Amino acid sequence: MNATQVMRRTLGPAAAPSRLHSERVAAILGIALGVAFTTCFVTGVLSHLIQEPPGWFQWPSRPAGLYRVTQSVHVATGLASIPLLFAKLWTVYPKLFQWPPFTNVAHLIERVSLVPLIGGGLFELFTGLANINQWYPWPFNFRTVHFAVAWITIGALIVHIGAKWAVTRSALARREEPPTPESKHDALDRRRFLLGVFGASGLVTLFTIGQTVRPLERLTLLAPRRPSVGPQGFPVNRSAAEAAVLELARDPAYRLTVDGNVRRPLELTLDDLRALPQHEATLPIQCVEGWSVSQTWRGVRVRDLLDMADADDDAEARVVSLQQRGAFGESDLNRWHAHDRDTLLALEVGGEALHIDHGFPLRLIGPNRPGVMQTKWVTRLEVV
Ligand SMILES: Nc1nc2c(c(=O)[nH]1)N[C@H]1C(S)=C(S)[C@@H](COP(=O)(O)O)O[C@H]1N2
Ligand SMILES: [Mo]
């Protein structure tokens, strides 16, 4: 084959329909994408439920590292899907412009469902990628819209799988006809193409997963965060300056208030807090954006404070930050989280007082929670 032929084979579907655009390649990529999207969807819905629990849902505080796994899988499967989705679109795009556009009603429905499927898939991957880079080039709330479009995309995916089930099965089951030199060549091309695509997907994973798998940190070439870079050796999601709490956090008049539905409200200075029994726990921060890091924290157990304030045994609590604006200024502790032995209002990390960017004077840290619910600069524990 000369160079022009190679070009035509790879770029010119209209000229000579390349075998790379074959049903078999489309089917294999489709299965990989189906698995990745479904995994990403399930872990994403879970993360959403944890952050905005409906009445029937209570996320447990154990196992302590479970959310670290599910959210790392969410971000990793999303990132790995990017090369898969583009390869799939490239494989099928001659069919997207076929004429006539549909032949019967079932075919029409199948084709119409491609709009939310492709549009939704591209939208989810783009907004997710922008979010982990903390780039918000849109006017809407990321999580609400990312969640809504996930349902649209997965709905369209189910329709698509239903419509393509038979084609996929026969494309995968088809026995090779007696090989000619030409067909052997095509098979080799297809195999190389698929290897390239899965290789790209694997490399994306390898070069980003170090943001959460510590031994691979040095390979973190594509992820925005490295788990050992930041004050006290780990990342900061939002600094004290960005949250506009520098003065409040250093104010000698700082107090922790424990109030709400309690029989003995408390007001504690920093020295009061330091004089209480201290407890140590090694727990991860798992940011929803994909990075995570485990640290050893020391501070006062939330359940001890609830006992001191004489709250009910199954009390739930809201943790409130000094931070006035922005969405992360408070978080809720359900029954399990409020009473877990390792849910702390921490004063120290790694044997030092908290850096102000990590939440000095006091931060929440508890097992099995999204990073965004590990509230920093805590000033109030309101029993609800
Ligand atoms: N008050 C307040 N607490 C907060 C945040 C915030 O913006 N404001 N960010 C949260 C997020 S998204 C994460 S991942 C963790 C990160 O903690 P770190 O900055 O100490 O690493 O803090 C959480 N606590
Ligand atoms: Mo986060």
C-alpha cells in the first residue's frame, strides 16, 4: 500500500468504505463504552445520593474507605471513556450521514435516540473533565446538570443497546470467511486500531490514577492534582483566602458552639477544645474531583461533644463553617456519621496544628465521606 492508499483507508470512509468502520469494531467499542458508562453512572448516582440524600437513603460511615473506591472509579471510568467515545464515533460516523436517514419507525426511534446518547455522552465527559480541572465555563450548577444529563444519557444508552443487541451479537459471532490476502489485511488493521484505542484508554488511566493510588503518584502526568503537593504535604481544594476566612479563623474570639436540639449548649474556646480527650484516626480525604490522600488526624470526637451537650443518642448534626459564601460552608452528619468513633473535629494533621488552608482552627474529618463534606474552619455543631 502506498501513502495515499493508507490515507484513504484511514480517513476516507466515503471513497472506499474502510473495514475499520466495520460493525465488529463498532460492537467491541460499544461494549467497552457500555461497561464504562454504566460503571460511571452507578458510581456517580451514588455520589450524588450521598451529597443530597433523599429520605430513604442513609450512607453508612463504614467501610471507611468505600467512597474513596467508588469516586476514584467514577472519575477513572469517565476519563477512560474519552478515547473510547471518540473512536466509536469515528468508527460509525459514515453511518450517521447515511441516506435515507431511516427506513421504518423502529429505525427512526433508534436514530433519534442517538441525539441524547452522543450529545449526552459528550456533555458528561466534557463537563466532568472541566470540573476536575476546576474550570466552570457555564452558568449552571455543575452537579445538578451533570446528574440530570447522566439520566438522559443512560436512558438513551438503554434504547440503543436494545436496538443494537441483535446486530452486535451477529457482528461478534460472525465467522470469518475463508481468508483472502485482502481480508487478512483488514483484520490486522482492525486489530491495530482497537489496540491503539484501548492502549490510549489504558494510558489515560495510567497517567491519571496516581492522583488517588499513591504508589503511582509519579506517573500522574495528566491529572490536575498530585496527592503529595500542598501545605503539610497534601492538596488544598479551596484556600482560606479564597473562602475569605483568613481573619475569622485567626480571631482570638473564635468559639465552637454546640447548640440546636441539645439540653446543655456549649461554647468552647480553642484551649477548651485542646483540653478535651483527643482521638487519632487515619482517614482519607477523597475529593469528588478524583484526587485522594490519607492522613492521620487528631482532635475531638463529634460524639463526645454531642454527649457533653446532652444530645439524644441518635442525634444528627449540621457542621457549619466560618465561611460565609459558597456552597461548601456546611455539611450534614447522619446518625451513623455523627456517632462513628472516628468522626472528628480535628485540630491536628500529621502531628501538627492544621494549616489554615486545611481548616485551622478546626475541621471535620470522618470515615467514608466525600471531600466536599469534610467541612473546614468549623465554628458550629448544630444538632437537628
Ligand atoms: N468550609 C469549606 N470546607 C471545605 C471546602 C470548602 O470549600 N469550604 N472544600 C471541601 C473539599 S471540596 C475538599 S476535597 C476538602 C479538601 O480538604 P483540604 O483542602 O484540606 O485538602 O475540603 C472540603 N471542605
Ligand atoms: Mo473536593
